[in-house]
Amino acid sequence: MTLRVLIAKVGLDGHDRGVNVITRLLRDAGMEVIYTGLFQSPASVARSAVDEDVDVVGLSILSGAHLTLVPLVVAALRAEGCDAPVVVGGIVPDSDVAALRAAGVAAVFGPGTALTHIIETLEELHVASTH
Amino acid sequence: MEHHGERTQWREAYERSSAAHSRAATQSGLEVDPVYGVDNGEFPGVFPYTRGIHPAMYRSRLWTMRMFAGFGTAPQTNERFRQIIDAGGTGLSTAYDMPTLLGIDSDDERALGEVGRCGVAIDTIDDVADLYDGIDLGAVTTSMTINAPAAVIFAMFVANAEDHGVRREALGGTLQNDILKEYQAQHEYVFPPRPSLRLVRDTMEFATRDMPRWHPLSVSGYHIREAGSTAAQEVAFTLANGFAYVELARHAGLATDQFAPQLSFFFNAHIDFFEEIAKYRSARRLWATWMRDVYGALEERSWQLRFHAQTAGVSLTAQQPDNNHARTAIEALAAVLGGAQSLHTNSFDEAWTLPSADAARVALRTQQVIAYETNVTHVADPLGGSWYVESLTDRLFDEASGLLEEIREMGQGSMLEGCLHAIENGWFEGHIADAAYAFESAVQRGEQIIVGVNSFLDTDSAPTPVNQTDAASEWSQRDRLSRVRRERSAAEVRERLEDVRRMARDPNTNLVPALMAAARSHATVGEMMSTMAEVFGRYRAPTR
């Protein structure tokens, strides 16, 4: 079955080079990708995830606000009854990864992560979450 | 290609320059001329300025070492500014945080987690006073990297300087104020394009009339390139925006030769060394040619493309960050060989974090090594005449010219309308995204090597030390703002904002004086922006 992925930008971060590129590369890899557009709130991301019935939620964040915003998105998703694993891509220092994982993030992809690694991780997470 | 530059014309201009009697030699004592070339070829300081805008280039004046800085609260950034000046920096450039860039106050719910994070938080004129405390604004030029709320921040800056006894005529510096590229690449917009352009017009008009040392607009390709464009697209889209502003100013009744000399540009200094040098050369030739032949400018200064450059943030890698020193040095050298008037060098730690003070100092030192040790400043356009660089210059000129014609056709002869049309239908963003995708695909396939990322990997690489912005800054900024709100006269703020609203409704009024009065009443950036948004509306990007 085709993996359905929601790619989202939350907060005030307008950097969208990464999100545009990853959206296309994941589509090339055969996934169905829905992109929210910029400046979403945690609540609007959760609504899109439910409406689109996605298997994985990917958050792109390069503004440094990840420790504040990512836990809010995870909480909003769970409150809407969405159990999809959440992954984060962008500028996340190594020292912040543990805090994000504690907040319920399944994987963090820093700058320069190989696409093959991202694809494998998303597929594994999906398999794990449906079993 | 028609070449007007000739050695005799250059000689006359050179004799009038401050470097007329300068002498320079290589390290080993070989005396060198200020420029080399064939008698009937192009020369620096002579139309179309492919080889540089000054006849003696850096012999007459070194570039400004303008370091971009901002984080946390205004007092924290002020301390960094002073460190930069103490270390020999010759200009300042302010980085604002995301809420300020989007016209949102620090105590707004939407600002949570973002205050002081990517730059300095500015809410009121009190923050502006702290930001420049102890810095002589009549002596150091300051640049403000802000766009959607540019008119508001500019009004606060001018009002603050005047309140501290510096006349607006004496203020030197640059307001980025390039709203068109926000819709194309950077996405820090608030109002729709047309009312935003009215604010650009107002600041341009105000500065042209009252502030002869001020650059009210820095037409910026940097962000277009960072978003993924090619070099030719960077030149074409930036110059298209530049011509659009020229048309805007003309509609406002300003004579081209009155305001064009105050325009400046801002380009990326990326890692493809020769292409970057050729890019600056082609941009100067294009601007001069179009300004003279299409827009009918008569003054030399209107034809000359002045630019600031910044090394490419996207070229920095989080992996093996020490390698970034080499990247930044190579990119900075390209900007200098390409004839930049002003330069910011990135810090090696910026792939992860805002720069630490130590990293920012090394970045500045990199410029000083280029300026004072390498002797590359002795000769203008030292790569002019290289078959390779000249060929790249011609090809970038041709490719960018084609794109410019295409944009102008979309506007049926108007570059301004062409840019607006191409924003509305996502044309710019589509081109930029395609180029970014092509590049990343090549990296993923291993065709484009990035050292430390997809080749030459280390297994023992230590994590980069992160210069954490203090989370306490966010709370201290909120406290400061609530104090200002308590201490100001609410009635006066209301009245001044009412004036802003009234003036905003009349498109023939210049809003800057009303914004200055509101700034003096301690109205916040968010209050002024929301007041204008009630009249102007808010921009929603087209969905693609």
C-alpha cells in the first residue's frame, strides 16, 4: 500500500527550500505527499492529518523554535486521535534530539540526511505503527 | 556586444579618483598597474561597469566589512555590535527575529518560542534606543534586514536618532525593504503586494527627499539564491525587481536620476567561484545597459550597480563544520574579485545555530586577511580578460536578459506588472523550486559532491557546539514590553494609530511621518502593522 505522508510547516518559519524538495523527492519514491503550506498552527496540522488520513506526519522547522512548537503539534495530533508517527526535519542540534524524542517524535533528520535513509525510516515507522 | 569603455575614458576617471597617485607592488616587489586590459576593451569606472563601478576599485576605497548580527534582546545585540566594531568591523547590519519580521509583538501568542531566536526582538522605539545605545549613528552606517514592516522599523529608527540629536540628513545606512522577493522566495510578507509597494514608495520618497546618505531599498537576490535558484535566475529576478521599483518610483513622480543613485543591491556569494565572479560582472553590465537604454537614466550613478554580498548560508554543512571556514573564505574572495562594495562573511557554526561571538570574529578576520594580506585589492577586476570568465559573463548576461524580457512580456511592457503577475501565478517560485530540486537530486545521486555530507565522511566527527540563545531572553523581552505598555499614554497611542489608519486609507499620503509619530508614542510594531492590515488586508499565498 502506498504510504501517505503529511508534510507541515508550523510557526513563523518561512524557509521552504527543504520542504519543497523533500515533497518532490518522496513523491518520486512513490509516496503520496500532502503539503500544508507555510505558517500552520499545531491545531491546523492535526486537522489536516486527520482529514487526509495520513500514515506519517513530517514537520519541517529551521527557525530554532522546535522545542516549543513540536511538542504542541504532537499533543494536538494525539488529542485529535491521530496516532501517526511524527518525524522532524531541519536544523535541530544533536543536543535537542533527546528532548524531541521524549516529546513523542519518532525520528529527527538533520541537514544532509540521505534520502534513502529518510525513505527507509518512514517505511519502517509505518510498518511498526500498524502492527 | 557594444563596448564603450576605453582606456582614455578610464584614465580620465582614474586621474580624478582618490587613488590617482597610488602605487602598489606584489609581495616580491613587482610594481602593478591599477588595472590591466586592451585599449579598446571594457574598463572599471566606465559604462557599462562590467569591470567595477570605480576606476580604481579597492585602491580608492575598500569594501565595507558589514557583519550581520542579532539575537535575543536589544541590549544583547547591542553588546555584539560593540564587539564587532571593536574587532574592526566597519558597518553594522541588524538581524531581526521572526515575529519582528512578520510584524508580530513579542507577547503575541503566535510568537511563542520564536522571540529573539533568529534575530533581535524589536517591539517599540525603546528597543531601538537600546539596540544602538552608545553607537554613533552619524558615523557608523547601519543596515536593517527587514521588509514587510520596513516602514515601521525605519520610522522607529529615524525617530530614535532624531530624539538622540542626530539629524535625519546625517543618517547613513540601508533599509532592505525589498518586498517583491518576499513573495518570490523568503516568505516574510504581511500585506498583499500592491499596498506593500505603497509603503516601499513612501520610504523611498521620504529618503530621497530628506536623507541623502540613506539607501531606502536593497534589492536582494541573496534569498532567491538561498531558496535554490541558479546564478542567472538570481541576476534576472533581482534586476527585474530593481526595474519594478524604478517604475514604482516614477509612478510616484520621482525622477529616475533623483532616486536611482540611492538604490543598492544584495547578492549571494556562492561556492562556484568563477560563476559567482561572472555573475556580479554580468549584473553590473545588465543594470547599466537597461538603466541607460530602457529607462533613460542620464547620471552615471544611476547606471552603476552597487552591491553588498553575503557568503552562502546554504553552502555551509552541519557535518565537519570546520570545513565551513574554507567555504566562506573562497566565497568571500569571489565577492571581492567580483567587485563588492560591502560584504558579510558567515560564521562556520551557522549550519546549526546563530553565530557565537568567537565564530563571528573569525568570519570578520577572514575578510581582513583577504583585504590586507593577499594583495588582491591592488588591481581592479583582475580576472577581466580571462577567456573563461568573460565567456561566463556573456552567457549569464544573455540568459538573464532572456528571463528579464520574459517577465516584462508578462507585464505587457511593464516590469512592475510582470513581477506582480509572475508572483500571482507562482512563476518565480516554480522556477526556484525546480532549480533546488535539480540540485538536491544531483547531491542524492552523488553527482554533486559535498565534502563531509555525501563524500569524505568522518566517523569520529564531534557534534558542533551550539550557541544556544537564552530562553530567558524571550521572557525578559515580554516583561520589557509589558512595562512599556504600562508606562505609555494609552490615549496618545490610540490617537496616533488612528492617524496611521486614516493616512493608510489615502494612497496619496506618505505614511512615514504618521508612523514616526506613532513610534514616538511607544506604539508597538504589532499595533502599527495590525492597524495597517485592517486597511490593506493580509496576503495569502497562491496554493500550488
